[in-house]
Amino acid sequence: MRRVPSILALSAVAASVGCSSVYDVDLDWTIDGDEPATVCAALPEGAQIDFTITSRDNADRRTNGPVTETTATAQCGDGSATIQTGAFADVLVRIVNEDDVTLGAAPAVFVTPGSASRGFVEGNDRARADIALLEGSVTATLTVVGRSCEDAGAASFTVSLFENPEPNALVAVDGAVDVVVPCTGGSATFTHSPVHVGTSYRVQATTTIGDVEFATASAGEGLVARGVGTVVTVDLQAR
């Protein structure tokens, strides 16, 4: 039997008149359709699941009546938690970092534990949410004419990351301009987060070996951020 992790925190943040009944609701989540344990391990330290629960005594959102808003949190990688709701509730599920920045979000989940029909998926008394990642990271391995930095004799690289929202438009990413990346352990790796999932980026890099300068094309190496971590190889050529 799978253990349902307990909620780390639960607090009422706003309410009119309190709802008359409180119910335990088991809620499972996936991230971009994947089990969360591996995905969450790749997210920034301190990332957690945040629930915002709007509870009512009536199924009709248009009906005047008591409404209570509560929040709760759970460990990101658990994949399941028990939350408390009213008879009818909308549950917003997000992944947030330590600064409460949203890293991912799911469409609102409607639960009806106070209804005779329960309102869950037929034959299943658990609520489910699939969280779409909004923020991830990019990791670029830097090579020179197809060779590692060690084999090419490159001591370090200067790297800049640009967002590419439309053709011929480059917007420098804050904190990722003229970053010095050393050749360490035989390789040079540039990593930056957060980047916006689904957005195009360009990596520009240069290095000098002897009297020869090597660089990416002037526009940089293009990539699209996908999922929790995007990994690319950026190869420099002689200018």
C-alpha cells in the first residue's frame, strides 16, 4: 500500500464565512506527464508543491455563499498528498521555489468530496493534476572544432546567453552575460537557470588559443528550452 505523504503546512489565508464541512482529499500529481521524483531532483533546491484551495458549500460558483481560501504545501518529489477542502473546491497546484517564484503550474482541479457522486474520475476517488513546467535550466558543453577544451588547449571561455523572442532579436539574460567558464576536468560547461520552457535562446562563446580566436557564429548557437534541463553542445570555430 502506498503511503500518502502528509501536508507540510496548511493555513487559512482568506475567508468570508467558513465553510460548514472539511474533507480530506488525496491528490496525485505528475510533471509534464512524468513521475515527479526524478524531475523534482533536477529543480532548484527548495522547490515544493504549493496548493491554493478555494472551497464552497455549493457546486455552483455563481451562488452567493461562504467561500474559504486556504493554502498548503508538500514535498515536490512525493507525487501525492492529502489536502483539506470544503464540500466543493477548486485547487490550484504549482511548483514554487524558495522565493515563491512559479516554476510550473497545472489547470485548476475541481473536487467535490461533499457530493454524493464524489465528482472524481469514474471509479477513482483520487484527484489528479499534471503540472506543466514553466522554468528550467540550460547546460552547454563548449568544444573547439569538435574537440574538448583540454584536447584543443583552451583554458577558458567567455559565454553569454540571449533570449531570442523573434528573428534577429536578442535580449541578454540577466546574470548570464560575459560569464567566464574554465576548462575543468577536461571539459568546459556553462549552466544557467532559470530559462523559460518553450522559449528560444542563443549561446555566444569565444576563446583564444595561442594567437587564434575561436567563436560561435555572430548570432550564437540556437536552442529551445525543453523541460527541466536542456543540454546542448556548442562548438566554436576559428574566426
